Amino acid sequence: MACVASFGGSAAATEPIVASAVEQPGAEALAAARDLWTGGLELEKSKDWAGALEKFVRVGQVRMTPQVRYHIAFCSEHVGKFVDAMNGYQLALQEARAFGDKARDVAENTPPRIEAVRDRVAKLRVHVEGTLRTSIVLLDGKKLSTALLDQEIPVDPGMHVVEVARAGTVIDRQKITFDEGASQTVEFQVDDPVAVEVAPRTPNAWASPKPEAPSRLPAYLTAGAGAALLVGAGVTYFLREQTIANIRLTCANGDSGCDPDYTPTEELGRMYTTASRVLLGVGGAAVATGVTLWFVLAPDDGEAAAMTPAEPQLSVGLSPTIGGAVLHGSF
């Protein structure tokens, strides 16, 4: 029985009705779809079901109507795709009822086709014995929802493959061949282990922490304080020299016969002398200590190579002069 005859030879069998759509196809697309529709009807008459199905599917990609969907289902039935045919007939019936008189022929002819196909569809039942935790069931390479286990699943006649996979590896497989309208059950024994959750950890989280490289900050602070004291020694030594020069201006013979009124100034000069010597000694010792700490706190060769940016280098020297000392260095 040709698909055209299923419409009782009405005009609806040869012209797809116009369906409303949010995005209407252009005139060129509609013209091409009409040519495909006509070609599909001609192939149906010659019982070229696969060729007709291909054309009707392409028509549906431009505009789907109850008539187009009915013809797709009708041709699917004749190529043995009973599951697709039954689903297509059911959708076509729902849409035809919504369209009313414009799709009356589809609404009248579809129920008998649904019943005829339902009797030809095979039914598969998958039963899993045991505990299914991490494994999945695959039907012809597609994951089967656990909600469908122990339920009748419509399948086309022919061979089907049911598999159980765990962590991407198939652990069991069964191949089953169905006749039209046949029902079969496949059983699997699955006992998935309880998944143990391991708390995420960073690499080497349990390894002994690597000791941090010693800081050279104490060396810098000590040397800096020493440098400040040496600067203070230089300032007080300068004030001493200025004070002595002022006193000598009042002396009659070198450092003797000086004006007694400058006795307080002389005492101030002695204080500057003492302060400069103390500051010079303490500052020099502090600088020397800082330099020593800089070497003591130096990282090993591997750590030194990884230090970025390079640490500042410190060089300090103290040179004696007549009546004092000169501080020189680089940072």
C-alpha cells in the first residue's frame, strides 16, 4: 500500500499544508521543498522507501507538518525502522488533531498504522543482578538510563548489543537477535565496589616542608646601623675640629696662653672628641658584624641561583687618617 493511498487520494496527500512558524523559510527554500515533496511521492509509488524517506526528511528540515511527518513514519515503517515509525505516527496524530480540518486525513489514517507497527516492534528487558554503582549499561553503544532497567524497551527487529562498562572498559557484553514482535530479557551480574573518596591533595602535601632560606635582613639592619654611627662619628669629629680651631684663634702661643673665657668651649671640644671616638668604634664594629652576618646567612649555591632579583651587594671599608678615620663603601 503506497503512502499516497493512505490519505485516500485526497489533495492533502500531495501538497503539504502551510504551518505557522516563528521563522518562515524563504521562497527559494519552499520551492525546493515542494520539489522534494513531489519527488518523494513518486518514489513512494515505485516503492523506493529508502529514497522517499530521504526526500521527506529533507522536506521536514525546511518545514514540518503533520502530512510530512506521516510520510516519514510511513516510509520508516517500510524500511524496518518500526520504533521511528511508531514515534512519528504518534507525533503526526497529535499535530493533526491540533490542526483540525486541515489535517483531518492524517488524524483518520494514523491510528490504524500505530496499532499495526506496535505489533511489529520488538521489546527488550534488561535486568541487572547485584549492585550497580559506577558501571553503566549501553544499548547499541548508547547509555541506557537506569530508570529503564527491568522495563520493556521498544527496539527494531534484528541484532542488538547490550554492554556493561566500568571506567570506560566493557566488562560484559551480550548480542541478541529479535524477530518482529518478539520479547527477550538479558541479565547481567554486576557487583560494583563501593567508591572510596580520596581527599584531594597538592603534590608533596605529605612530604616534609622544605626549610626556608635564611633571611639576610639582620645583616642589612646591622650594617646600616653601623654606617649611621660612622656618619655620626664623622659629624662629631668635624664639630671637634671646628671647636678647636675657634679656641686656637684666642691663643697667644700655639695651644697655650688661650683666653680663659673659652674654657666651656674647650670642654665642648673634648666632648666632641670622646663622642666621635665612641661612635667610630661602635659603628665600625656594627659594620663588621653586618658583613659577617651577610656571609653567614648566605643561601647555598642552588638557592642563590634561584633568587630573583639578585640581592644587593654590600662593601664597607674604614681607612685611618691623621686625627680620625674615613668611611668608604658601596651598596
